[in-house]
Amino acid sequence: MKSISLLFLSFAIISPVFIFSQVEEKNPDVTDKEEEAWELREDEEEVSDKNQAHWAGIDIGFGMNLNSDFSNDFTSTNNPYWENEVGKSLTMNFNFIEYKLPILKQYLGLTTGLGIDFQLINFSSNYVLSHDADTVYAIDDPVQSYKSNYLSLTRLKLPLLIEFATKKETKKCFYFSAGVVGSVRIGSFMRLTGKYDNGDKFDNTTTSKFNLNPFGLEGTVRTGYDRFGAFVSYNLLPLFKENKTVAVNPIRFGVSFNF
């Protein structure tokens, strides 16, 4: 009887300890889930605390060449061989890196980043680029007609913009930015397509620097709401090197979609 009593007493003492230990083993699992939830919430808060810029994304639009030749009496004359077909002169920017340095909370900041610019300048009529070491110009071909005759440019771009924004996040945010965009030419070619008189099709591409300015500088204005916007850019530096031809300063405009 005494042995039975001792066995019962031991069971009564050990059972609560065993049950309590089981509860203690389950609690860490619950705590881990709570910690994961808190960590996720902290990560989201950390992202929302960052001032999101309005540069990374895709820009699509058109370009128009502005050109003039100043004579001795300071009058300007347009040069028809540098005129282009605006509707066929497409431009697309793929901006893949952005960073915004806040100056005054979310309302004012300095935006920079990186992007790649693809630009097509489709010449009017049947003009074809011609160049040598000292000059570059376009010649009107009186014999052959072309389906397309355009100059293609590829450039790496670096913006420096003052940006005003109503919110830290892009969502439901109105923004306005203005500044300059520097660029480096990384590729260029002239493409001619069409048909000969006998019906044969041709597609000729000439890869060259064409006396293009290796560096570019644009003044730009960008504005929009949420992920959608618009932009206008003007070449502050001429498209071609100095003294190689008249000053050609393209202006570009279009829409943007922010990542």
C-alpha cells in the first residue's frame, strides 16, 4: 500500500512537469511565427520609409531635330537635310537604376540613377548621311526611294534631377522633377531599307560614329501621378561634334511608366 501511494505521488508530481514542458516546447513555435510576422512588418515599414524616386521605368516618345546655321548678320537659316519625320523618329529609354537623396522629407530630393537610351532619327524625304573626317551632312538621293532611312543612337545616361513629391511612395503620389541628364554614346548606325526598280528588296546598315558628339547633355522636365507620367528633354549640347556641321539640337517628348 505504501509503495502504491509513493508511485501515485510521484506520478502526480511528474505529470504537471511533463505537461508544462510540452507547453513550453510549443510556445517557441508560436513565438517564432510572431517574430516572423513582426520582422515582415518591420521590413515593409522600412521600405515605406524610403523615399522612392521617379526615374526607374520605361520612357516612350518621339523626337524632333531643331537646327540652325548662323550667318555673319546673326540670322538663322533652317537646314532641310537635318529635318526629320517626327512620327517615325521614335525614342525609348530603359531606366534601370534609381536613387533619391531626401533634402526636405519626402517633398524635396535629389534623384540620380542609370539608364539606356535608344533613339531613331528618321530623315525626311530621301536624305542619306554622308561624312568624312571633317564634316557630316545628308544628301538627297534623287534616284532611289527609301522605305526607311534613319540614324540609330544608343547611349548610357546618368540623371541629376531635383524632384518634388507629395508622398514617399510612388503609389498615389504626384511628382515633378527637373534637371539635366548626361550621356555617353555607346553605339550608332545608319539603316536604309526599300526596293530597287527590279523589285529586289534591300536592307543596308552602316555602322559608324558619323562625327557624333561622344557626350551628351539634356535639360529635362518630368511629371506625373502614381506610376504614369510624361517627359520633355532638350539637347543642351549639339548632336554632332563642333565645326563638323551646323548645330543640331533634338527635342524629345513622350510618356513614362515608373517601376
